Amino acid sequence: MTVDIGNSNIVAGVWEEGMLLEKCRFPTRKNYTEIDIENAFIQGFKGADVRDCRGAVLSSVVPEITNETLLALQSVTGKNALLISSDIDTGIDVSMYGTQGEDGPNPGKTSLGTDRIIDLAAASAIFHSAVMVCDLGTCTTITVMDDRARVVGGMICPGIQLSLDAEAERASQLPKLDAYELLGSLANGGAEANSPGLLGTDTTGNMLSGAVVGTAIMIDGLAKRIAASDFYTEDYTGMKKTDRSHLQNLKLVITGGLGRLVMPWISFKADYEPDLLLRGLYEVYLRNLSDNRSNPLYHI
């Protein structure tokens, strides 16, 4: 069982022999109890019984409910869950990325979010090449890894919904919009009628175009620049000119809840992987599976 606690949602999946059998999603709340989370897992899956799982792995960016979730997973599966931390072997080299200061939760460890590292672990397992992973969640995170599984760098940008919320909050004449309603209309066959145009013709259209199409164009342009032969930013990444060859054949990978909205506006060849993070958790679990009963990385 793979579980990711994000700022907006908790997403869980049940795997068997490398196949994602089923997944469930419910909103993140910082006041959840162990029982709340356990019930959500049991009731959230319709076809799979999570009590049959032989183990679990958890990634969390919400520390307020991390322990509660670990306890819930132990209760459901009967096993201690593998908690993703800076000490876990993910196969991703983060040595070129900055470390946390003395006031960070893990002083001296990488400051790159574990969710982004797990995304890269999945992309590495799928594509075996240099990748640029764009995760469209609360924030839009962009992380670039070369073909040696070394993190080159990235960006953190306001997410699509976060941008729309900020506009409505700070500008009194702009309406509050829900990008997930737009996503729902696309899923129900309303793509032509509801997908934002390149240029909006009313206030709502302007806001959606700016948030959705603007994000897509940013991602598209960045991918093209990184893939270009003259990409070289030693001042920012410490890369040598000879390292450029390790970014050739760059794969652009889009994931996250709102990833589908940007896909029509990206001209760079891109792969949409909605379950990338769950796949990454599965890959890391397998990588750390040996002797898991005595492994100190298994926390509770």
C-alpha cells in the first residue's frame, strides 16, 4: 500500500506485482485522528481490501498527521510502514541540491521535498533518461534530473488553483473560480466547451487562460530551453559544460491533480503520468524491502 499526504489531498494506492489495482483520495485535514485515517483507508477502497496488504510506505509533507497515519497503516496492515525520509535509499543523487540549515527539520540533509524525490524515482524507473518532472498540485513544482539520476535543480511556482484563489482574494472585482470543476467538465466530455482558450473573452476566461495556459506555456518554454544545446547555467546549478550531454533526450513528465488541464497547450513531447508519485513510492519500497522487520528506516 502506497500513501502520499499532500497539502490538499491524501492519495493511497494498492499494488500487486507492479500493477496499481486501485486508489482512493480524500482531503487533507491537520486534525485527523488515527481512527479517522484508518476508516478513510478501509472505506475509500471499493475493490481492494487494504487489510490484505503485506506492507505500506508513506510520504508526507504534513507533519501534523504523519504519526497518526503511520499508526493507522500499522493497524490496517499489521506491519510497520516505511516512512520516506532523507535517510531512505531512493536511488536519486541529491548532492548538487542545497541542504537544510540548522533550523530545518533535518539539518544538513537535502532541502528538496521528499515528494519531488519520489516523483524522480518513478520517472527514472519508467524512462531511464534525463527527465523534467512537473507536478501540478497546490504548487507547481518543476524538478530536473540528468541521465545519471542527479538532481540538477528546479522551480516552485504558484499552482493553478492557488493562483486563482490569490486573484479572487486580492482583487475585489474578480470572481472565485474552481479549477477542479473545469477538470471535472473535461472528464465528463466537455473539453471543447470548457477548456480555456489561449485568450479569454471575458473575466472568467481571462483568469482561466492566465492560470492554465500561462502555466502550460511556462512549462513548455522551460523544457525547450533545458533541452536546447546551449543550456548552461553554472551560476545556478554548478554544472560544467561537459555535463550538458547528460541532459540530452530530456523527457517531460506531467503529473499532479491538475496536470490534464495543461497537456493540450504543451507542444514539447510530454507524458502524462497521473500516478507518478504512487509509482515512485512503490519503487522505493521495493528498493528498501530487504530485511524490513529489522530495518531502522521503518518507523512507528
